[in-house]
Amino acid sequence: MGTQSAASPCCASSRSLPAIRRLGPLLATLLFVPGVLLAQLTTGAIEGTLRATDGRPVAGSPILITGGAGFHLTIHSNSNGEFAITLPYGRYRFTGDVQLVAASSSAMIFVAPLQTTHFDLVIDGSGSIRGVQPSARTPGIWADATSGRVYPEAFSLPGLLLSREPSSVTEPLDFTGLTDNRLAVESQRAFSWTDTQYKLHGMDATDSYQPGLPAVVPDIQALDAVVVRSGFAQTTSSSAGTEVGLFLAEPGAFFPNPAGWHGALSTANTGASLSSTNLPAPASRGLVQQADQFRWFTRDRLEIGGPLAKWADFYASASGQWASQTEPLASPATDQRSRLLYGNSRGRVRASPRDQFDALYSGSRIDLSNGGTPVGLEALTGNRLSPFFILPGGFPGHRETDHLDFIQVGWTHLLPADSGAGVVEVRYGYSVAHLDTNTIPTGQSRIELLGGTVSGAPPLANLAVRTRQGIETAWQPRILSAAGTRHQIVAGGGWKTSEPRNRFTTPSDMNLITANSVPAFIMEFNTPLDSRELVRSFSSFAADHVSLMPSLSLDIGAFADFSRGSLPAQSSPAGAFAPARTFAAEPDLIVWNSLSPRAGFAWQVPRSHGLVVRGTYFRLYAPLAGRYLDFGNPNSLGGSTYQWIAANSTGPFQPAEQGSLLLRFGGPYSSIFPSLGRPYSDEFDVGAEFPVTPRSVASIHLFRRDDKNRIAAIDTGVPARAFTPVSVLDPGPDGIPGTFDDQRLIVYAQNPASLGQDRYLLTNPAGLRMLNTGLLAEAGTEWRRLILHASFVAEKSYGPTNPGDAVYENDPGVIGAFFLDPNTLIHAAGRSFVDRAYVGKIQAGYRLPSAWGGIELASVADYMDGLVFARQLLVTGLPQGPFLVATTVRGSPEGGNRAQYAINWNLRLSRQFGLPLGRFIVSADVLNLSNAGQRLQEDDLNGPSFNLRLPVSIEPPRFMRLGFRYEF
């Protein structure tokens, strides 16, 4: 159901609806416990009570726990029948008598990563044990047994989160899989997408240059679990807002007896013949030329795993996804070809009864024939005269090839039970991502200021490299008792170093900018570049979950981070407008030391039939981004902007057409304030959960987050006094002067004597803040063969951001053109790009009776309000040249605009067939069942057609996807 319970017995394939009841949804006896402290890295905690068949606790009884790679451990219940232990995540068998090893006399339990599993065991006179259904879920955590693939959705992590995680919004919106091949961003509760941190087995997998971008593209079918931590679960998390944890699968994860070798072959396919169309009439299509659909699509996969010896096992998978799909903004018959390749392997070795070593490799590759987007694009859009690259789908003719590889090793040590020292985990990881795009070195690129349309060569390319290595440790002792209270402590630390590298090129080292097809600017760059930054950090944390009484608990913790940003020695070759350059190392340009306090409580209200009230406070600090170091790096992207004086914009550029200097921009003209402060957020969460019936539960979560001490660049060389206010006519939404909706708009003309005098300083402007508020409500039930979960989010983000309506502009965590001149402050305050106001999601599953074929139905439906934008007006005739200015705030109901709401409904029908050796599963997915053709993005340019709300992007039409899987 998407909201995974804290414990999950694993007795059957997670690919069936009965397994949904076992692997994660709201379960029959679901209750909310006052609170539990979360385990770290890759471990999970289990706790419960051993009872006799009459319900009495059984004291001092042995419990045998067995698992993969020969795991074998005996624990004992205490005088109250209670037991607790922390283990590496995975499936374990609990047996009450070491002589009874049959599945029928034991309970199979899934120990979920980063969670505390609470369950009871019932033992009979013969020593047989059975597990009672899980009785708790962890507030603030959403988890999914991803590899089960129960629901019809995209084959991507953003698609999964968008489809079912209650408060997630992604860009692009991958409802049906057409954007599986994109590096997407993810936001929860309208928080800045730069606050999202990705982790693979507890190790950071986020882009070190621009936090919030993933440095991992996982094969979601190869994951045992996706665990999202936010809100109430932030006590020990290192993220600045949301943590998305990824955990690879175990051998034989889908079989009742995973001890032997198992494997699977699967394929999923679709094509134009299985697709509908939802294009509106030609007059209403705007920029959209063709439906966004697959010409053909196939995804093929192989996985295998099993024991190598009694003390070792191994899992491996390989997947390939090939497709040809239309380019909606291009002329018909223009297609994008893509290839996605995935490889994953994981091995475990049991060195002793208490020591486990594991190693893993996870790699992926993305190849796009065109429509690529260079990483680091924000280094270009941070120029105040840069066009807004608002159009979806990347740059025409831009090839992209991405390689992302991870290697990890880990050691988990269970300390002697009688010592009470618990478990220690240590992990080392190395990752490298090559994110490559190319342009034509000798070509010319023309960009239209109105809309960002590109003709000719792509304007920017980057052979980017992101390397990281690190060590993470965690220690979690057993529960301690003192002065009538119980303490569950966790502590740990980590070190990591990252070196983001950008190798930028531009066609002929320049871009040509037109404004309404009239020549406007020449941007000359200091390319080619080989720009490097170095980000290092050391962190430590400690937290204590204090149970004051059975109904009241406190969480107290702190997270310390010590980050350093430096520049290594570097050089770049000569270009058309820059000589060969060499730069010495510059250590510690940014030095941040921060201590983040965290506190919370949970109270089960007496005589309230299970009502739990909880609240938390966190101070969360932003990570040090390599992008910040661009402002202290003279070898980062920069250049000069000149007037372009030509009779027309169609002929080749000639040097004689270059006019006077208007602007300088980028690293060569920038510096970092010596005492640059670290951005932080104060977050408050209050919530309540209540079991409405034994099989139904409801919860509500209210939140408030204040982003403070935000960072922006200011132009000290051209201060605000260099600008003079000027009144211009805004003809209003109808674009016609002299009508009722006209208004006068104050813009600012630059003193010609200050043109080209720009000098930028990265600092913390006073009073620069962002506010997020809202609520999240969830409800779920299970009734006979039906399972149902629904969620609703009302969210509001409000504060000033960069000019422009694109995802790299309208976000408080992105350093852009905001504050660079008074025109960038006009209508700057509003809602951010990821603010959808209202988000609703429903998941349902039902299994028909065997007499009707046992067909399983699964459905997901999503609704969210439209994309926010401001109406953009072209201002001309001022000394600094033409520019776009917002005539309204972004978002409604504050007076701005939103595109049409987005709605999507996917349906799956599947059936399993038992075979003498293994089983065969057939599925048919109908994606966008209602064939909705919502305008996901609308034209934001002022003009006579603005009120027509013409689309820039339309939802992909309905299509069917057929899947086949053989497991053995």
C-alpha cells in the first residue's frame, strides 16, 4: 500500500496482493506506538514479546534466529517475555526450539532497513513459533518493497515516488514512464528540491555540485526496499529535508524458501499500436506538435542469486531498457532514441556468528540520441541576462551519455548479548558519475529570449565528473534501563570527500541571443573549461529514545557537521576569448561548523482507544554545494555580454556585429564573503494517528518550516543606486494596449556608465527567508481481498526566488540571478516550482476469487494542482538591453498563475500460473486509463494568446504495457 508497516512477515512472493498484506501496507492489527528510535545505515531493529498460546509472557525462553549467508543466533526473552536485537536488514526465520527448523514451526520476518520492527511471537508447548501480525509502523517513514512491482507505474525511482509516496512531487512528472531516462528532482511537502538527499546502503548518492540532483539511477526492480525519511523520522538523518534510501535485494527474496538458488527472467513491452492520442485541436496545441508516446519500448531483465557456501551468498541482476519515443515539441517523425542499462551485484560473507561482511556494485548507463540537458546548467542561468530555459525535453540535437557507478564494502558486528553493547556497522563507499553532453565546437547557437527556444548548436555542453568516497559508522547498543526509564541510544559518524568537475564547452565559445527574433546579445565565454572543486565533511550524531512510561516517550539528539570547501590546483586550455590558464590551490574558501539539535515527543492518550499525539522540532543545515565554490573559482564558467548589432538574426555572426559591453558574469568576476553563513531551516511537526477500526487507520501531520540565512549573489560593482525606476506599460493578460487590464509597471534602467562593471559577492542577504506550511492526511483500510490507501497534502511555500519559471530558477535552494539587480526583485516573492498546493493519491488492490481466475487488480491514481508561473513581459529600450520581467507573482490564489491540474490513473491486471519448476506471471498495465490530456505546462509569455493558456507540455496519452515474468 505504500505505507509500509514496521514489520513484515515474508511468506510468499511480493508480487501478489496477499504479499502486499505481508510486505508493507496497513495491516489488520495496525497500531501506532508512542515512538521508536531508528536504526542506521543498513540495519533494522526488532523488538517484541514472546507469549504462550494463552497470551501470558514467556520468560527466559531461547529464540533461534536464522538468515542468509549462514546467519545463526540465539537470543532469550527477558523476565517480562520481551526480546530486542538489531540486525542487518533482510529476511529472518524465528524458531522457538533449535530442533524445530521446519517452516511450519517458525515465523519468517522481514527486518526493514532504518526501521524498528515490533511484533509478538506465540510459542506452543512443542516449541513451534508463529508470528502475530505486525503492530506498528514508523511515523515519518514511507517504505516500499520496490522489487515486488505490484503497482502499475514507471520503471524509475521518481515515478515510484510520484505515484505513491504521499507528499512527493517530481520534475519531470513521470506518471507513465516516458521520462524514465531523465535525471529527475524530487520534493516533499513543497520543500526545496535541493533539500533531498539520496543514499545507497546508507552512503551519500547525491550530486556534490548541486545538492538535490541524484548521483544514482537505480534499477528499482533490483531493490529490496526504498525508504523515505522525513518529518518525525529526522532525528538521526543527515539530510536537510528528505532522505531517500535505496537497498539492494537479497538472493531469493520472493520465495518462501530463499535458501536455494533462484532466478527470474522478465520483459515489458509497448508501442505505438498500443497507444491512444490525446492531442487537442491544432489551434489549441500551442508549441506541442505531436503526442508524447513510445514508438516502441522494451525492458528486459535477468536476476539470479543463492548461496555460494553455508557462510556466503550472492545476488546479481542485469536490465536493459530500449525505446524510441516522440519529441512532442519537434515536428512529426522527430524521435528520441534511448538506452538504459543497469547492473547490480551483492555478496555477503558470514565470517563468524557475529560478523558479516558484504560488498556491492551498482551501475547504470543512460544514452540519449537527442534532447539531452547538461548538468551545471544553473551556472549559465545564474546570469541576469541569460534566457530562461523553460521548455521541457532538453536541447534539440543534444546527445547525452551518463555512467553512474558505485562500489561499497561493509562490516556488521553483533557484540555479545550479555554485554549489552548491541551492534556496530562500518561502511566504505566509492562512487563516480560521468555525465556527458556534447555540442558542435565550431557551430553557432541562437537562443530566443522569449521562451528559450534554441536553434543551431546546443548552447552548452559538459563532460562532468562527480567522484566521492567516504566512510560511515553507526553504533546502536541494546536498550538500557535507568531510574525507571528505558533508553535506546544510537551514535555514529562519517567522513566523505567529493570532487565535482565540470568541463564546459560552448559552440565557438559564444551564444547569440535574440529578443522577439531581433538580435540582442552576444555572450562570450571563457570556455573550454576544466573546473574543479573539493568538498570535504566530517559528521557525527547521537540520539536517545527515552521511554518515560509505556505511553510517553521523548527523542533527543544532535547532529554535528564540519564541512570545508576548497579549490584544488587546476588549469584550462585557451579558447577564443580566454588564454590558457593555470590556478594554484585555494584551501578552505568556505568553512562551516554546525550543530543541529533535534527533539520530539510521542504520547499515547489514555483511554483514547489508541490515539497517539506527537511533535518534533529540528534545525537542519544545508549541505555545502560545489556550486557555491564557483563564486571563488576564477576557473568556473564566466564571460562577457555585448550588444549584438545586426540587420537580422538569421545570417552567420560576424565580428563587426559586436557592440558595446553590457555585462560581465561568472567566476572570474566573483568572490565569496569570508564569513559566509550556512543556510538552515527550523522545522516543526505535529501529528496524530488513530486506529479507526481494527483494520483501518487514519493520521494527520501538520508542518511548518522556515528557511533562514539563505545564500544569494549580489553585484557589488553595479549596486542598486546604479538603476533608475522607469514606468512601462503592461498591456495585461490580453496583450492588447488600451484595454481594461492594462497596468503600469515599474522597472529599472541601468546607468550606462556602470555597464560591464559587475563584481559579484556570494553572501547571506539580510532577511532572505522561505516559509513552508501545510498538512498531510492519510487513511487506509483492509477488507477481505481489498486493500486501500489514500493520502492528501495541502501545502504552501512562500518567499522570494530567482526570476524565471523553470525548475532551476524558481527554487530557494538554487543560486541564480536573484538580487543581481532591482529588476530581479520584481514580483520575486511567490510559490516555488514544486509547490502544487493540493496533492492527492490513492492506491488500491483486489484479488478476484479463485473461481473467477484469481486475477489480481492493482490501481494508482494521482491528482495535483498545476505548475506555478508568472506572466513574463519583454522590456526593451533600456541601456542594459532587453529582458523579461514578471508582471505577477508565481502561483495562485496570490494573483499569479497555475497551469492546468494534473491527473493520472494507472490500472494493472495480472495473474500467476504455477509451473512444475517455478511460476509464470502475466500482467497488462493500462497507463493514463482515462486518457487525460492535461496541460502540464503553459506558455508564460505575455501576448494576445496568453489568455488562451496554450500548452507547452501535455500529459502522455493512454497506452497499454504488457509484461511477462518467469521465476524459478
